[in-house]
Amino acid sequence: MEGSGVTRVARWLGVLLAVLVVVTGCVDNEARERANQVAPIDVDVAKVPAIAALVPPEIARTGRLIVGVNIPYQPNEYKDASGKIVGYDVDLMNAVGKVLGLVPEYKESQFDTIIPSIQAGTYQVGMSSFTDTLEREKQVDFVTYYSAGVQWAQATDNDDVIDPDNACGLRVAVQTATYEDTDEIPAKSEACVAAGKPAIDKVRFDSQDEAVNALILGRVAAMSADSPVTAYAIKRTNGRLKPAGGIFDSAPYGWAIRKGSPLAVAMQRAVQYLIDNGQYEQIAANWGLEEGMIDVSVINGAVS
């Protein structure tokens, strides 16, 4: 009978917490299945020889594209119930691979090790919802494919209205090494201190799921993440979270590639081909991410 009770509790938590890690630290597989309601899409696109010819010969010969990715960061990249890496970024990368005549191989990695691994040649591409920034462009090149802003969230049952521009003294969750961790929250915190107010207590987590879970459990007052990630978390937590303020600091997402590699040109042309021929919109619409679609893909499109 104890086993049946545990199963009922697990199912209840699966409905209630969706994508989250339960307090025991174990992932509820049934929760994950319910959370992953958006099915990946395999668009109809063929190899384009003129674009594929731009791929460096040493990569073209292997027929593979080694992609470093950090998960979970729903809906962009995460694991489904079977453990397969899926998401919006994955579907788009798979389509780019078809245009280039390459099969992407996804290698799970810590977020802050992806760029060094690209520089070292371990990965050919970094795909982890990277914000293309001027600072990062000193290390790698970026092929832009989406425009995302920053969006905060707070618990629905918190009656205090949290303002991202007036969050001095609050505990705010972020994923380690993201734009929110390295740029956004530090800048806001410094402004607090300069105004004679307490700094923001930035609480860093290795994964976005952990940050969301901390907010659900009341361990932090708010969470800051990229707008599509926050929107997805709000949608998948059954009314437990709500937006805190609007979307701000919009900037391009980019796939990271070794500095100066001709692979960047090949991938930029492939993304533009998908934009021009409709598959790009098809993939974005499947994930409900039309708001951040771009019309032109560029190499190194940082705005700050």
C-alpha cells in the first residue's frame, strides 16, 4: 500500500509542478512527460549543395556536426521523457544540418564550458540559448537565429508586485553563466548600491529547472531568464508563476562557432535559407515562439 500512496503523490506533483525537480531532488518522470506537451517537428528540407559547399572540408568529410549543449532550458533545449535532447533550438539545428548535409550530434555540457570547448576544438558549435554579446564575440563568432529579451517571474501567490527595476534587497534566481547572471542582475545590483539601497541577492543555479523550482518553493522572490524560457515556465507550472514586469533588453540569440571559422558563413546561409523558404517560421510556430523570429540572420549581431 505504501508504494501505491507514493505513486499517487508523485502523480499529483507531476500535475502541479510540471517541469520541476521534486523536493527529494529526483525528477518525476510523469511530470516530465506532462511538461513536454510540445512535440518536436521535423521539417521537410533537403540539402542545398551551394550552401553545403561552404562547410569546411574536415567537417564535411565526417558528415557530422558536433554540438555542445547545456540542458535543461525549456523550451529551447531539454530532455524529453526518454532522455532525448529536444527543443526549439534542436529542431532548428536539425533543419540547418539538413541544408548542410550534416547530422548534428548533441553533447551535453556545462554552460560555462561550452565556449572554451569550442575554442579548443572539442565542439564545432555551441547551442545553448547564447545571447550574442560584444564581450562573447571576442571569444567566438555567433550566427544569429532569434531575438529574445529578459523576462522576470514571481510566484502567483505573492501579493507583492515585483519590479525588475526596483528589486534592491530581493533574492533573485538565475542560471549560472547566463546573460542574467553575468550582465543584467549585476548591473541592477550596482545601481541599487549606488543609490544607497541593499544589493540584489543573486542566487545562482546550475540549471534553469533548479531556478524555477527555487521560486516555486519560495526560496527566492523572483527569477530572471530569457523571455521564451520564462514564458514556457509560466505556462508549464499550472498557475504557480506569473510575469513580473515586461520584456526588456532584447538581443539576438546566436550559435557559437570558433572565431574565424568558415563554418559560421555556412550556417548563417543555412539559417537564412530556412527563413526565406518558410521552414524557420514553421519551427518557431510549433513552439509558440513567433514573437522573437528574425528576418535576417547575421554573423556577430551583438547590440551590447
